[in-house]
Amino acid sequence: MSKWIFGYGSLMWRPNFEYSKRSEGHITGWDRRFWQGSIDHRGSPGCPGRVATLVRGNHNEKLYGVAFEISGNNTESVMQYLDERETGFTKIDDVLFISNEGESQKVCFYIADEEYPEYLGEANVTDIAFQIYSSYGDSGWNGDYLKNLAHTLRRMGVEDSHVYSIESEFIRFNGKFSNAPKSITHNSLEVNTNLNVFVSIDTKELQFVDSPSNGVRRKRVYHSGQAESGRVTSIVEFGAGSSFKNHPHPEGEEIYVIGGVFSDKRGDHEAGTYILNSEGFEHAPFSKDGCLLLVRLRQYHGTDRPSKVVATANIPWTDSLYEGVQKKILFSDNAYPDSALLLKFNEGAVHPPTFYEGGYEMFVLEGTLDIGINSYDVHNWIRFPGGVVPSLSSVSGCTILVKENGLYLAEPII
């Protein structure tokens, strides 16, 4: 006696069992959704991936997949294999399958429903795509699962708006679907210059590199152009008593004092000071006792840009649009699309997905920021390409420095 198995996810391209016949076609009344969690094959307990399951849908809608006929002495062993593989899943029997050639069979398949422990349920497309981008398991990168599913459906000529919309968002995070995220070579002159992909770097794990000035060291998270005159974002450390000789700032400079006291001709700037130096500004900065800075060079162009020093401790927090999230505006000008601000998340606060055409860059100053299933503690630098940024939240509370719509300022130097 034979048995027919319907595959709608990885079974379509990797059944991992012997079968006597393969048939492409459809069932009705079901929708494919990335609502199933994976804590083994495509994720881990602390960082679950997302894979496809089926949910009840319009009884007239066709759901395409692949049916496999299991026959002869192989039937019992394959069904036992599938029952063990899909432990905890709900088995659905006797569903009508119609092949592309018009032949019909009764099939069975397995789904993860709300009773399944790792069931994750519905979420917005951006958050699903980012979770898939971020997850790895025993079977590899979760992104490969999405890539294989989308490729298989296209090869079959299937339209699936849910899968393809997730794929579209995923591509924003990963560029051209080419490879899983790779490690960055931070000593290269060109560092993270593809502004169309998501990047996150725990700067605590980077080694400081000496600058031309004795006692001043840096960690570059973005760099384009010449070694000492390029466009750059870096963590800069001034040792006690160190200084830089007087120098100008073509295309401007942006500084946030993370710790210590940073000094120049305008005075002493304590931790929490935000500084903008416009084109033409010159100074010879130093630090008597040492300091740590976040610095952006050549990312403040515009001849009418103001120079300013902002003691953020003197600015009151104001409510944002979202409960539990407060803000301090550091720079905003109607003549330019970019802005800078501090965001403070109270415990459990959530900033929902938001569209930023010009990208979104963050640096964690205090606490831990949560983005989907990923957590970023102090001194993590995070950059999203233009488009929808996933949900931002914090279980324990955090403060972050944000640059909104500023990626046009960071365009690589040709």
C-alpha cells in the first residue's frame, strides 16, 4: 500500500527519503506562512529561526507544493522517519492533492500550530526577514532556507506573495542573496562601504589601531578613501595627555563623547557632549586625562551647516510617539534630511518598525538594545540600509545614539 506525502517547505528540494514518484501540484484551503520557529535546524534556543508552516486559509485558494509517493516495503520506515522528524507537529491526513497534470491523490503533511512549543505566529514582514537573516542552526543559515524556498517556488512558476515579500526585505539586509554574513576585515582601507546591507559590529571585540598622533588610537567601523583623509566612522581613544595637531575638517566632523573629557579651543567637553564641526572649522584637540569618542569624518557636508556643541545632560528628555521611549534631539535642520538624536528605552518599551528612506545608524551607549531576537549591548554599532527598520525594543532598558536618514552623507569616495 502506498502513501503520499505533501511537501511545502524544505521537503520540496530535500526530501531525504526514498520515493517512487514525485508530483508538483496544489492543495486548497491552506496558506504557507513563516510562523514556525526553529531552535535546531535553522536556529538555536536563544536565537530561533523561522521556517514555513501551513495555516488555514480561503478554501478556494491553491497552495502549491510537491507530493511524494512512498510505496512498497519503504512505506513504514519513511513514515516512521517523518513522524520522528516532525515530533510535536500536527499531522494532517486525507487532503486532496491535484497535480499539474490533473491527477488527484489524498496526501498527508505536518504543520506547526499554536500548540507547538516553538510556534512563533504572525509578525510583520520586516521583523521576519531580519530574524531569518540573523539565525543559524544545525542545517545552516536560516537565509539559505528562505533562498531555497523562493528559488523552488519560482522554478515551479508559483506566485507566493508572503514568501516573496519576506525575500524582498531580506535582500535589503543581505544585498544580493549571495552568501551568509561574512566577517569584516577592519584593517582594510575600504570597510563596510556597501550601504545597501545591514551591518552590526560589537566594537568591544575590535582591536585599537594607532593613529599618526602618539597616544591616539581608533577602531574603524566604516571607511572609504585614503587612509588619513577618507570618509570614516570610528571609535577613537585619546590617552591621557595625548593630542592632535591643528587640522581642518573638509566635509565636516561629528563627535559624541562616550567617556572622559575631550578638549579643544572651545573648552572641555565631558561625557555626553555632542559636537558638530562644519566645513572650514579647525582645531587641535587633546585630552588631559583621556577620553573615548564616536567620530564621523566627512559626513557633515554642506557649506551652510552650523558648528555646535551640545551638552546633552542639559537637554530634558521628551516623549516620543511610542510609550516608554523618550528622545533628545541633537541636530535637525529642515534644509537637510539627516538628523541626530538620543533615544532612551524604558524596560519593555518598543519602537515599532519605521520607514527611513536614508537609512538608520545606531550606537548603544547604555544597557542592551533588542532588535527582533538579537541583543546588542554597550558599544555595539548598528547600521540599517534605507527602508523599513525592524522593531526596536529593550527588555532591561537602554540609551542609544541615532543617526536618521544620513547614509547619503556616507557615500563611498570614488
